[in-house]
Amino acid sequence: MDISSRLTEAMKAAGFESQSALARASGVPQPTINRILNAVGKKGPEAHTLAALASACNVTFEWLHEGTGQRERNAPAAAQPQAPRYTHVVIAPDDDDRFYRIDKVKLRLSAGISGFAVEPETHDGSTISIPRDWADRNGYNPERLIGVKVRGESMEPSLFEDDLVIINTADTKLVDGIVYAFNYEGEPVVKRLARDAGQWWLTSDNPDQRKYHRKVCRGADCIVIGRVVRKESDRI
């Protein structure tokens, strides 16, 4: 009996009537489960994938992986229920269809030019995963999203240096109080937009307004690149 046959048997014994039901219980993507059940691909399942499936089906990893040892896990006695002490961490593979892969880039700009060029941000990986359901729910086109690192301290405490922000380059409509990425005199900046005295202003969230004073946003010196729609930060 191979892994696909053992997984089919385990699913039936555990009461999973569909691959989708097992995917929800285990955290393993349904396409991955389908490939295992149909023995598609030369490379066998990853150990962490089988561990998650075994846990969801209440079988041992050894039995599911190698067909050795007992099949069922030892369940705790009913009279002595115990809360789980840990949760399995499941690493999402690159082809996980629950996520979009977004490019992390550096912007190359010129003063007065509305277009922009990008180069990969390679020192810590050139892409970032964002939840597909979040992007779809908000109507974002993943091909128009880019990830850019925040530079400087002007947007603290809302955004810190090296925070990663997701920019929707498809949204350049100016709205008061919203944060955008701008081409300001040929330099990329992330600022909050404000409407005052009949003009648009680039403002900073940093309370030191003498150092980070507002600047008028007008004409070819201030071109919106896109709206900031999400941030990834190490600041807790």
C-alpha cells in the first residue's frame, strides 16, 4: 500500500468526505492533497505536509509515511481530557494557491516623470506572500501590487524604517487622510495626504513637525505612485 492509498484509507476512517474538508482541517492546500492522492509528481510529499495530514486524520506519521507501526494515534482517556500543548506549524509552499506572490522592489524615479522603474529587493528575498482572499475581497489586482520598504522616520509611529508596505499602483485617486507612495522631486517617499487651504499637502505622522514639516503636493514635482494598502512590520 502506498502513501496515496493510506491517505485515502485515513480520510475515510476520519470521516472526511472531500479533499476540501481535509484541507480545512489540516491547513494543507487542496491541490497538494489532490497530488498526493493521485500520486502526481516525481517528488514525494514533504514531511511537514504528511505530519499535518496525519494529525488531522488521527493517524501516526510513521504509518502514513512508511506504512509501519500502528495506524491510530493513542487518544487521551475520556475521563482525563487534556488541552493540546502545541500546534503544528505548516509552512506554505511557493505554489500555495491561498497566497499571491508580490514583488518586493526598489523604485527608480526621475523628477517630473509619472512612470517608474523597479529593481528587485534581493537582500531578504525578492517576493512576499499576501493572502489571496484579502486581495480578492478588496478587489486588488496582484499584478498591480508591489512591496516597498519604508525609509526614514518621518511616518513613525504609524510606519517605521524597514517596514514593508504594499502599494496598489492601480489606485492613484487622491483622498484626504490616506497614505500613498509618491515621486516627490525624483525621490520615492511614503506620506499621508492632506487637503488644506485649497491645496494638497504631503504630511508626516512623526510628531516632530519642525523636522518633518508638510510639503505642498503640486504638479510634476509631486506624482502619486499608488495607495499604501497593507504593511508588514517587525514592530510589535
